[in-house]
Amino acid sequence: MLLTGCNNDIFIDDTPPSSSDFEIAIGEGKEVTFATDYLRSIQLQLDRFSYDWTTYNEYGYSQTYNDYTRLYLMDVSSSLPFISRVEAVSNDLTVEFVQEKLGKIKISSLKNISGENVSGRIKLEYSYKTEYVSFTIMREEEEGHYIITALTYEPDISNDFRTTTSNRITINNRGPNTITQSYCVENICQIYVRFETPSLRNFDIDTDSEFPLVEIPTYIQTTETEMVTGKFNGEKVRYSEELSYIKPLDSASVNGLSFSAVYPVEIPPMSAAISNMTISRIIMTAKGSLRISNPISGRSHDLPTTVTVIQPFFYTFNWKISPLDE
């Protein structure tokens, strides 16, 4: 880049960073060089976790900043001395940044037992542009498989509600005689349970080992209950990566109707029985941590998990008889 002044030509070193996107394996490092003309700030960024950043300046002093995802290595608006080394540490990951001189940074991966590849960036802010150096801290490979051992929850449960009206069941009688049929409402009053643990896919899970029974939030009607709300009532299901279905709970029925009730109907000749059903459901969402462990390596991880439970607590059901078209 060439900037021209009134009397003299001004030349600016506009060379891009020596590398802009790369991977770093455990125990390895990568050096990056970049232009420093009109450089205003350097910001280090790491994804996925919060980190404790410890800086070491040119005079041998250190300072730690806790629970951040980014840190300024250099800022012309600051009076801090030159920082020669930075170490970013979380429970599962350690990354070192060594700044030998302004314009040269070496990034080293000291530890990554998180089970994930973690992305990071160096943001270079110039007076006239912004450059990014992107890198990935590769996960450390390990022997053995992980098993799911437990699920713990945060105390708060969010509640939402949905009411639907359905005419999905139709029984035709095209014969000459009256017939009797019946339908059990349990078929469409099941409880739906979905576990979502996005980072679980980053680990080698032992699929031959049965997943454990874990508690889910539910609604149960009691004499003290003033409103429909989700709680942890001891109901358990087996953890699954697929949508689960379980039988509805009669203890949740606010109008006293059983969710396993069977409704018979007599259908005259050349007629149809059409169901008319209204179902009210509570939608409970809870956040927690799924604990996974590797018996061979001895490592354990707590993975953020969201559990959604959709449970019926009220319904009405009746049949309507209608003539069939000839």
C-alpha cells in the first residue's frame, strides 16, 4: 500500500500475516509474523470455554485475568509494558502465546483434553484495516470409550403451554349392521422427552454400554398444587440421543380423566365415527450437565445438556357420528 503526502512519499508495510488459518496439534507450535505499521491493537481470542489468562511482561511481572474468552496482548491506548508471554488455561485446555517482538507471535498447544477441536483467532487492528489469524487447537487423542454416568440439573425449569384440538381418528362402517369400536386415548397422550447434548458427538461413546436412567422434570397434581408447573418428582427415563416416548401420568390429569381410558362407540350402517379431542400439554425445559467418563484414561467431562419434556395434563374426548357419502 502506498500513501502519498504533500512533499514526501510515505510507504507502509501492508504485508498480510504469514499464515491466516492453520491447525496446531498437542505439543506443537506455530509462529506467525505480521506487519506492524499503524498497528493499534492485538487481541487474542479462544472459543468454547472461559479461560484464566496470565500475562508476563518484559520486566518479569505477571498478572492473571479470570474467566475471559479474549485478551488484549497490545493496545496503543494502554500504558502497559510489552507483554512477552501469555498463557490461557481452562480445566481441559492450555494454550501459550509467546511474543518475541512486536510482529511475531508463536502459538503453542500445551493441553487439550476437552474432546473437541477448539478454534481461536488473533485479531490485528490497524488504523486502516483489520486482519485475522485463525487457528484450531486439535484435541488430544486417547484410548478407550466414554460412558454416560450421570445427569445433574440447574434448579430452574422453564414452563410453556400448548393446547391442540384433533379430529385425527375416523372409523367407517360401510356394512349393513351397527358395529361397536373403541379407542384408547393413551395412544396420542404420550409424554415426549428429548435430550440435547451437542458436544457429545465429539467423544467416542461406548454404544454397547446401556445408557443410564436419569431424572426428568414432570408435572404431578397434588392437593398443594395451585398451578400447573414442572418439578423434579423422581420420574426417570433412560438417556437417549433419539426422541423418547413414555406413558402419560394419570397423576397429572387436572380433570380426573385417565389417560389410559378406552372410549367405545356404536356406529350405525353407512356411518362414520369421528373423534373430537382437545389436549393441553405443559412443555418443560431444564438445563444441566451430562457427566461422561473414560474408565481407561480416567478422564471425565461435564457436557452442557438441555432436556425438553412435553406432557399432557388435561384432555376431553367424544365421538361424533356422521353419515357416509353414498
